[in-house]
Amino acid sequence: MKLVIFTPGVKSSAIGRMTRLVVRALLSQQHHIVLVRTESPHVLDKEAHDFGCTVIAWTDEERVGTEVADADCLVYQIGDNYEFHEGGVAWLHKAPGIVCLHDFFLGHLFWGWAQQRRDEAHHILTQWYGRRIASDYFNVSDSTTFINSTRETAPLTEWISSMATGVITHSNWGCKRVMAACAGPVFVTPLAYDAPGTVAGQPVQNDNRKLRLLTIGHVNPNKRVESCIKAIASNASLRKNVSYRLVGAILPDVERKLSEMAAKAGVELIISNEVDDAALSEAIREADVISCLRWPSLEAASASAIEAMLYGKATIVTDTGFYSELPDQYVLKVSPEREIEDLKKILLSLRSSPSAAIDIGKQAQTWAQETFTAENYAHKLVQAVPVALRAKVIISAVDHFATIIEKWSASPELLGTPEILKSLNLFNTNTIA
């Protein structure tokens, strides 16, 4: 089978890293894979993952068009970052296929796409969410306000899902909107991910006897770093016995604010900024516990939480979204309503019983190694192809009927009447598998 897979390829993309694993699993099964990089033009020349197959840029329209015409199916890896997925959105419009949906909030993707298409964007917003939301959508002052004001009312999940012949996503919590918009099948399967640093060495021995807490990735408000500092600061024993480290990109003013906050509270905070893969792997191995708190939680799955478990680390998560679906025995869950108090209790418990962190990490590692595999994901993707192709035929037929009704000067909404829907239900493929 020949698949053309649209994905960001740049090494800084976790979606690209995941796709590399799946592509290599597909190649080992003798499938023919052509990969189309989807980043914005200024990112396309940056170093890419080694996918082991033919790689072309989405901007090479003639060549991509030839590969698309010759493919058995098209697959789009889509997340909430326009700079990484510009080409994916452009080609999905022209050549529908299976969407592997990495986020249930796509507002930033839509915002980037809409900058040169305001009239079309306003129509889409009105269609899915109504005139009032459409008229206010672009009147926001900052990213935090944007997320808080639109994540429930206008997440744009429907926008991408409506263009797909089928959707593969990585948790159940956001599937209601997907199923409301995608006419094809919806599959839920665990994200494929790896932890290459576990091969390089065993966990680093903790010699200083302090509990080492780590947060990785771009330091922004939804990672709840301030809450971690407050939880440590709230207890004298934690202030004395916990070391908190941040590894990831951080803006200078954020770094200054967090450093001042920690110093004032008597919390040991180490800010390492962005590091290379080897240093990141070492930081994870050195940690006793990893904070993967997210609020709000917008992703279909968390690569950092999965990676932490694959490394065999005790992992703290917010009890919401994807994280709520993780088995309770493998992660340490924090209620959004009692965030600081729950964090304090967890850290005190781990500090008083260091073996507890090791035990839960080992159990999580065993489960994660069996769950988040490229082989599992490749199997689900191959399974989804014939179902999505069958759905594509049905979707085309419905579009044809809608066009005829429109030519009769009637509204395409007539297809939504109970009398017509009852007959068309024979072709219904919209189920979760």
C-alpha cells in the first residue's frame, strides 16, 4: 500500500518525532511511504528527522500532486501550530484524507491560517459557532485570553475534522466534537512515542538526597510552574528537601519572574533553558519525579507525559483530558481545584518514601512500553485506511446529492431532515473504533 503522509519534519517537532517512528514501522511492513513536510517555508530548510523514505516539501506542488494522485491513501498529522502545519491545511483542503489529530483545540492553527483569509474564516466561525462568536473571535489581547475565551466555545476541532475522510486521535475526551464534524470513521489509539535515553544508561543515583522535581518543555502558564513553586514553598520540609528544575525554552521576563518568586519563597529553582537531546535525556534520567501538569489541557495526548513514563519516572499529571484516561496506578493525579494542596501532599509522600517514586515509575514504564508503540499505531492506521476510503465514496455521494438539491434552488440543509437522514443512515460510518 502506498501512503502519502503530510507532517512537520523539523527536529524540534514532537509530531515529527512520532511520525518518524510510525513511518519506520510501516516501512518494515513493506508499505510504500512518501512523506510531505508541512512547515511554513522559513522552517522547511531546518534539520529534519530521518524518516528513511522519500521526503518532499509541500510547496513543490507538481511533485506532491503526482504522489497524491498515485497514492492509496493520504494521511495528515495535524496539531495546533500553524508554522508546523501550514502545508497540511493547504493540501487537506484540496485532497482529503485521514487526519491524525494531536490536539482537540486548534485555535492557534486556525488563527494563523485565517490571517490572509478573514472572510472565509468568518464564514467558518459563523457556520460552526454562530454570528456572535464569529464577530468577537479576533478581538483578543493575548494568548492566555484567547485560549480561555475560545477553548470551550470555539476550539475549531470541527473545522479540521469536517475536511477529513476519517480521524485517528489519541484519547476520548474530545471526540464528541470530532464525531459531530467528521462524516467518516473515528479511531482512538495510543500515541506512538519513544525514550531513546533509556538505552544509553540506567537512572542516575540520587546522591544529594533531595527530591529532584523536573518540568520539561516550553515554559508557559499552562505547565503550572508557579503552582509547583508555591507547593514547595508551602512546607518547610519541602523547601529544605526538594530541588526543582526547568528544562526548556523560556522567555527572559518569565525566567526573571520565576527566579524572583522562588528566591523570595526559599525554593531551590534551577533553570536550564533549552538544551540538546542528549542533555534533555540526562535531565530526565536524573529526575526523581516529573511534573506534567497542564491547565487548561488541550492536547489529545501528551508526549512529555508518555516520555516520562517510558523513562520509568514517577509522573505528576492534572486529572483532566488525556491525563484522566491514564490508569490511576501509573501516574500521580492532581485535581485542578486543589492543585497546590494535592501537589504538596504528593511531594511530601514521595519525599518520605523515596522507593515509592521508583516503584510507580517502574510500573508505569512497563505499561507504557506495551501501550505507546509505533507498531500499535501503524496497525491502527493500516486498519483505518479501507474504512476511510469507503467513507470517502459515501461522502462524495452525499456532496453530489447536496449539489443537485442546491441546483434545484433548495437548501443543502434539506439533507439534514429526518426523512432523508433515515434513508442515508444505511451508509453511516461515523463510529469510534
